[in-house]
Amino acid sequence: MKIAMYGSGAAGSVFASYLKKGGADMIPIDRYEAHMKKVAEDGMHFTIHQEENGAYTDYNYQLKGFRTYTSSAAAEEAEGKVDVIIYMTKATQLEQAIQDSLPVVGDTTVAVSLINGLGNDDNLFKVFPKERCIIGSGVLGTALPEPGHCVSTPAGGVQMNFGGAVRSELNDAACAEMLKVLPRRRLRRLLARRRAGYRQQHLQIHLEKGLRQRNRQHRLRGSASEDR
């Protein structure tokens, strides 16, 4: 599945690196020519500045295999249409970015906004059907100290939230591919928490049901006593 990252500054480069590290086929597109050239030639120097036990440790990776472009027209000429396009521009630039990216967009391309803020979904819906739209946001410190080098400072892990505007086969497939951003151990913990949350919710419902039945029995007994 070919994934274009439209807007590959600090945030776009970091998320593209997490996806690449998970095995995704990433195509960064950005007008920052020096950065795109460096990543294409030498790969992305990806640093995860991770807090552990009150201290920070840097984990460094050199991720290769990115195919980078400074315009969607150049990307389309070399790659054709992409399966997924992720927009990581500023919110105020999204509407124009969608128009500029159209050369790589095909009839089945899924559009993803991971830009924090309101109204980004409305901009996607103007161009894409909801069956091909994923909306998300995240809490993740990012930096681009120099061309070819991006830094992630995750607070408590990679905190990205996303989902299809509606359920569809294309949206579900794109979400599954993007879940590669989660390390396997963290994904297992996330699923375990979801199962635990379900069990806790189920138990709470069971307790509330029992409490309602007991209160109803007390009321009935009280009414019977008054009748006597």
C-alpha cells in the first residue's frame, strides 16, 4: 500500500518515520527541497527522545527506502496514484494542500487528516466521499533540527487517534496499515486495556442492574407494609 505524506515537515516526517519503521511504503512530499533530497539520498535520521524512569534516552534509527518529491505532479509522474494520502500541513493550509495534491489522488485513494484543530474534516468532505476519509489528531512532540533528521518526543508513548468518517472497506484497510505506527508491545497493551475496559463496563452494568432490582424489592416491601 503506497502512502503519501503530504506536508513532511517536523510532524509529517516523524509520523512518516514511525510508519516506515513499521514497514509501510512511504512517499514524503514537501517543498523543502534540501530535506527531501537528504532523505532520498541518505534516509531519514529518526530520533525518539523517550522519557524512561524520569530521564530521557535517545533511540536513533536510519530509515532508508523513502521516495521523496517536492510536488505531487513529480510524485504522480514517478509513482502514479497512491492508496493513501496523509495531510500533515498546518490547518490553515489544508484546503489548498488538498487541491495541490490531486495529481496523486485516484478514484480509490483514502484521504487522511492528522492535523489538530476544528474544520479539517469539512475540508476533506468537500473533495472526498466519507467512505474514503479518515480523521485524526495527536499529541506528539516533534522537531526537524536539520534536513534529513527528525525528532519525536512522545509523552507517554505515541498518542495518535484516528478513524474513518464512516465504516468502509477502504477506510478500514487504511486504518489497519496506519496502525503500524504502534509498536507490537504497545498495541497488545492497548488491546488488553480495551478488553479490560469492556469487562469493567460489563461488571458496572451488572452491579447497577442488581442495585436497581434490590431497590425495587425494598419499595415493594414498603408498599406492602403500608397496606397492612
